[in-house]
Amino acid sequence: MGFLSDPIILSRIQFAVTSVFHMLWPVLTIGMAGYLVVVEILWLLTKNPDYYRHARFWSKIYILNFGCGVASGVALEFEFGANWSPFSVAVGDFFGTILGFEGTMAFMLEAAFLGIMISGWNRVPSWLHLLSTIMVFVGASLSSFWIIVANSWMQTPAGGEMVNGKFIVHDFIQAIFNPAALSSWFHMVLAILETALFVIGGISAWYILKNRHHAFFSKSFKLALALAIFVTPLQLFVGHISGEQVYHNQPTKLAAIEAIWDTIPAGESAPWTALVAPDIAGEKNHWELNIPHALSYILEMKPTLSEPVQGLKEWKPQDRPHAISLIFYSFRIMVGIGFFLCGLMLFSVVQWWRGKLAIENITQQRWLMRGWIFAAPLGYMAVEFGWIVREVGRQPWTVYGKIRTADAVSHLPANTVLTSLIAYIVIYLLLFSSALYFGSRIVRQGPNLELPLPIGSNEREFVSEVVGVNIQEGEV
């Protein structure tokens, strides 16, 4: 238990706890905001009252997640000043500006239109309500963009140089669009959408399995499935691109992800390791299960490498990650979940094509519905394990190759950090329990299928013109 007296380890644990917990909420919030945009467009195009009632039902879960996200995210902002003040001083000119963009440009945009989206029914024209829902989604997506930009810059710093312990920005655009920024953001956005779609599909599957409002929830289930057809395979492709970025820009992280100790030179074939038992002290693997040539194909789509894959021994022990097993298996859990969700989507599409998801048949697809219920939390797990790979794999650097974690932490007494860590855990457990309680109440209560339609929503022509689709009334 020596870590209890180490303020560096305690500060890292505290930031990990707060960030992992906080991430649970915006993942669903951002993804569900996009889903609400689609549902509202379908309502205005078709005038099918089910879509209006879907918008009202899912927005309850949205607002619960939004509130938890705001409450849990405040702690992260304070930690930069309290636990990581040397880091904030060193990179504040860029990092602080980016977080300022996230607050003023993104969060305020989302918050400004949130009230109209939630309470504007019957108070504003339908086209203005749709615009508000779109702005909430745009604001939430912008928020994710700036957060990922800040974190990606820590992974692949660009646009300036360290001068006397302080990062001086020479090119803001280059710093913003650093080598990891766009691929990381696309990867995260798709993860967010995928998680939300399988949560919505899983909740809908629960209602169908219980034979509660199965006709109503078959619409949300099939809409989630239709969107997942595009999102799940694209996520695998963009994830591959993110892996290539790590290969070229963060070789120590790639070596940790693959548990490679000795460099594989160019011109040779690299196997992919499925299972491994690393020996950190001995700088080797006790045993490993390999697939020949597979890593070469993953990295370069050919049997031999054109560039070497550097092994961990290329760096001094203090300059490379130590939690090899955690990084190695977290990555494989993330990838495994991605392939499972894609496979579940493909099987569901086949059942849909066979007519098994028609209203008269869908309640009989009990194993398929159970599969979707099982899949509902997997997106969260993939995001969290992916974030572990991203952050732990960057160690021992806070800013990769520039600022060590040991130099970025505040000089606080260990008991002070431990006290705040315990307080955060207690508060977050209470918040999580409350969210589960109120979320389950929303689900158990179900939708109000007698909810009256909004007055004066005759803007089908406007929406049709905006989205370029002309759908007749009653058409699904």
C-alpha cells in the first residue's frame, strides 16, 4: 500500500477516477443528441406521432445524462489547477485557450439552446425547435472536438516549442490540428454515436422482450439499427487509421500495446500477439500466443514491414510505459467489443431482411433482443478501455516527449490528495446511484403514448426543403 503515501500516484488515480466517471455521461449525451435530431426530422417530415413521442421520451434520458455530465466534469477543471499546477503553468497558453474554446464556443452553445429543446414544445415554431435540437448536437460535438484537440496535443505536441520549461506557441493552427487530432476526434465521435445507438437499441429491445409497447419501440430499435449499419463498420475503419497514427507518432505506445520488447526491423514480418504474459523486470514475455504476419498486415497491409516496429528495449526503463498488461489487454477488449457490435449489427440486418423484425414477428426474436440488451453497456466499456490505452500508453509523459508526469504534478501532501480522492469517490458513487435510480424510473414508467401533439406544427414543407426529402403525411 505504498502508493497511499505517493502524491504523484494518488493524483494520477484521482484524475483517472474523475475522468473515467465523467466520460460515462457525455458519451451518451452527445450521441443521443444526434439521435434526437434524426427523430425530430422524421416527426416533422412524416407527422407520425410515434416519432414525436420518441423525441419526448428519449429527451428525458438525455437531460438526466446532461446534468450528470455537468456535475462530474467540474472536478476535472479544478484538478488542473489543484493537482497539476506545474503542467497548467507550462502549457497554459495553448491548453487553457483550448479549454476556454470548449467552454465558451461549445458548452455555452449547447446550453443556450437546451432549454428550447427541452421546454420549447408548443412555445416556439416546429422549425425553431428543430434548429435548437440541431444546435444542441452541434454544441455537444464541438465540445468533444476541443477536448480531443487538447488531449491529442498532449499525445502529439505540435505548433511550438518548450522554452525554459514553458510551451511557446508558434502556430496555433498546427497545434490544433496536430498529427493525432482529426483521427482521434473522428474515432471518438463514432464511438459516441455507436454507444448511444446500442444503448437506445438495448432499451428498446428490453421493452420488446417484455412485450411492452413493442410496436412503438420497434421503430426506435430499427432506427438505431439503421444508423448502426453506417456507424459500426466506419468505426472499425477509423480505429485502424488511429492505430496507424500511433505507429508513426507514438512508437513507445505501440510497443506497449503489442508487448514488443525487441525491435522488428524493416523488411521482416511482424506477428500479432493475441495473448501474452509480460515480464517487466526481465524485459521479455513469459509466453505469448502469436498469429504470424498479422501485425504487418494490420499496420501496412502487406506481409513485410517497410518501417521498423521499435521494441520497448529501445528506450530506457524510465522513458517507456510500465503497465504493459493493462495497456495490452485494454486495447484487445476495446477492439473485441468493436467487432462484436459490428457482428451483432450484421446479424440483426439479416433478421430484418428476412422479415423477422416486422411488428408481428419482432417479439419472437428473444435471443436477438437479449443480445442487444447485453450490448447496451459494451460501448461504454470500449470507450473506457480505449481511454486507458490512450492515457496509460502515453506514460511517463504528460505531454509526450516534452513534460514528464512527475514534473507536471503539484507538490501536495499525500494525505491531502487521498482525502480529496475519497471525497470524489463517495460523491461520484452517490451521483451514479442517483442516475441509475432516476434512469430506471424513466425506463420503468415508459413513454406517454397519450401525449398530445404540439399545436401548429405545419412546417413539413420547410423541413423537406432543408433536408432535401419530400415525404407524404403518415409515411414512415
